[in-house]
Amino acid sequence: MNFAELFSLQARALYIWGAFGAFALVLMLEVLLLRARLKRAADELRRQPMGDKQPAPSDKGMNP
């Protein structure tokens, strides 16, 4: 099998390369969206003052 046969894939080439292209596009989009979410979370943490943390809820009264 040579490379021309591999890349032509006979009559299924459009379907296979289209699916591969769609997968690659979605994968790149996911990476970009993840980077944006991480940046937004980091920016939000930087904006919060250190002493402004809410106390953890206490367990008093929950266990009889």
C-alpha cells in the first residue's frame, strides 16, 4: 500500500477526513475553552482579598 492509496481511501475519503477534521476542530475548541476557564478562575481568585474567605460551615447541631 502506498501513501496515495492511504490518503484516497476510495469512496469513503470525504466521510473519513471530514470526521477527522471535525474531531480535530472540536479538540482544539475544547483546549481553547479550557484555557479561558482556567484564566478566568485565576483572575477571579486574584481579585478576592485574602481576608475575605468565608468560614467553613460548622458541624454543630448536625449530629445528635
